[in-house]
Amino acid sequence: MKNKKLNIAQQKDAKRNKTAFENSNFKRYWIARVLTVGGNEMVNATALWQMWQITRDPFDLGLVGLAQFAPFLILFLISGLTADRFSRKAILSVCMLTMACAAIGLFLVTYTNMVSKPYLLLILVFVGIARAFQAPAQHALVPVIVEKDQLSSAIAWSSLGSQMARISGPALMSVLLYFGIDAVYGVTVFIFVIGAAFNQSINKPMQLISSEPVTLSLIMAGIRFIIKRKIILGAIGLDLFAVLLGGATALLPIFATDILFVDEWGYGSLRMTIMLGSFICMYYLTQFPITKFGGNILLLTVAAFGLSIIIFGLSTNYFLSLFALFFMGASDSISVFIRNILVQSITPDNMRGRVTAVSSVFIGASNELGEFESGITASWWGAVPAVIVGGIGTVAISILFAKLFPDLRKVDSLRTQDLIDRYQ
């Protein structure tokens, strides 16, 4: 009887998930997000490959990440406040068009053979600026275009769309690289423009616009909110250190060419496999979202992420490396799902921009900082030790956070209303 009740509950969750995706506004948002994430993934992966071909220096691969991280770090307080005081839909459209302009710049310097390390890094700074404003607006827009009881499923579908884009992006990049690096950048221009068009087609969302006078206290409100809520602080901090230490993706060009001895298609497949693991896991979560034991599952999946990184670092076999990368992606998708549920459910709408901006700089931008860290350590120790040490550090962080944040470990129900009632 208990199993029968559980199956009925799961069927209801699956039905609610489909309803969230069938929401016309959410569908347009979802398509725009898939296109934008796919374009970003193509630009970043191509820039890493191009930089490696130009300099063959692991440190420069780290600079590709740093060029995109620095704007996040400098602008995250301003971008968060912007997402709370102006239309998030309009902000997203401007960011997408800015990234289209950056892609045009990358295309032109590549096509005219003017590309160099300074040019590449300079244009990537503008990509980072656009992403700094995009991230808080994009995440904070979801709760205002779906019903409250659809939020968990909407987050799962959003994450699934991102993983789809991260699979299709490297796959398309691998094909286009046969026609030249400039071909990749040229296609991304159209991807960003189409994404902006879909974003603009979203009906005006019911966003609560903050009208308080702009003060330092108002700008810092997102940070204060997170510090007061140890569960959000723990979830964001856990992912921060996991991503920071586990930035193995920046070293994939080295592993592809010097350790696994594969070509452009092999490099694209390595990146794509991470996202394939995320995609399959996240699709399961759209049908059967995690609703119980959220804190413990979050901690365990971060530890599993670290173990997968260690296996990848030790592997010299292409297929074993694919296996490790697949489970890296799967474990990462679970932690992302749980963290997003906690942040978006507990945060009031008039503060979502500022709170999401802090989350973005700690999580989204830490991908680039993690790539920078991996580039530095690889230049010091070599690629293999850098990856293995990062994986060990990730496992250690999950154990440490389990002790430092007992309230996070005790989080049980992940249903939106339960989280609001208990923690908001």
C-alpha cells in the first residue's frame, strides 16, 4: 500500500512537471535559455581550444576562465540590484545581443588571421560582462513566470535545458571545427540573436520591482540575506569549493591531445560526455524530482563528483575517461538541482536578483575561476596531478561542510511551500 501511494505521488509530480513545461511563457524562456547556454558553451570551449593552439601554455587556458570571471566578481552586486529594479526580460535580451556582438568580434579576428592572446582575452571580458548581468536576471525570472507549485519542476526543466545545450554545443562545435574556428563563432552569432528573439516573445512577467532608494545597504542586502540563512550559505559555499577545485574541464585540451591522444572530435566528445551525464540525470529529475533527504543527498553527490574527478585524472584510457566524465556530470546535476531549489524557494521575489547574483558569482563564475586555478596548478605540477589534487580536495570539502553546516545536513523536504514555511 505504501509503494502504491508513493507511485501515485510520483505520477502527480510528473504531471506537474509537464504542466510547467507546457506553460507558454516558460516554454519561450526555456528555448531562449537553451540557445544562450549552448552559444556560451560553444564560445568558451572554442576559445579554450584556440588558446591552446596559439600558445600551448596551460596557464593561458586559465586566463580564458579568468577573463570571464573578473567581470562577475566586479559587477555582481550591481547586476543583482539591476535584476531587482529593472525588467529581467529586457536585461536578458540586452545580454544576449551583447554576446552576439562579442561573437562577431571573435569571428572577425579569427577570419582575418588577426587573432592573438590579447585580442582573445579582451573579447572574452565582454562576454563575461554580459554573463554577469545575464545570470541573476535569468535565474530570478523563473519564479515569476510559473506557478508556485510548478517551481521545482520548472527548475528541473531549466537545468535539463542547460544540459541539453551543453551537450549540443560541444557536439556542434566539434563538427564546425572541421570547417574552421571562425565557422564556430559565426554560427554562435545567429544562436544568440535567435535566443534574444524568443526571450522578447515572453509575455510581461509579474515581477516585483524594487523601488527603494539605492543605498549601500540595499546593494549589500543579498549578501546579508545569505549570511543569515546558513542553509543557503552552506549550499552555495559547498558548490563554490567543489567547482573551484574541480575545474578539470579547462584542462580537457591537454588530456585530449597529450594523454588520450584524440583529435578535435575526441575533445568535443569529452566535453559532451559531461553534459550527457547531466542531461540524463536531470531528465529523471524532471519526472521524479527529489523531495526528501535534500541535505544529505547534496553532500553525497558533491563527494561523488570529487571521486569522479580523481578517476578521470588517473585514467589514460579514453573510454574510462568518458565513464568518469559521465558521472561527474550526473552528480553535478543533482547538486545544482538541490541548490537552485533551496535558493529560489527561500528567497523573496523582490530580493531574488541580488541573492541570485551572489549565488552566480560564487557558482556560475567559479567555473571560470576553477578553470583559472586548474591552469595555474597544471603549469606548476602538470595536468594529471592538478586534476587529482582537485578531486581529493572536493571530497574533503563535502566532509568538512557536513560538519560545519549541520542545518544543511538536516534539510529534508524540498517542496517549495515546506521550504518557505520553515526557512523564509
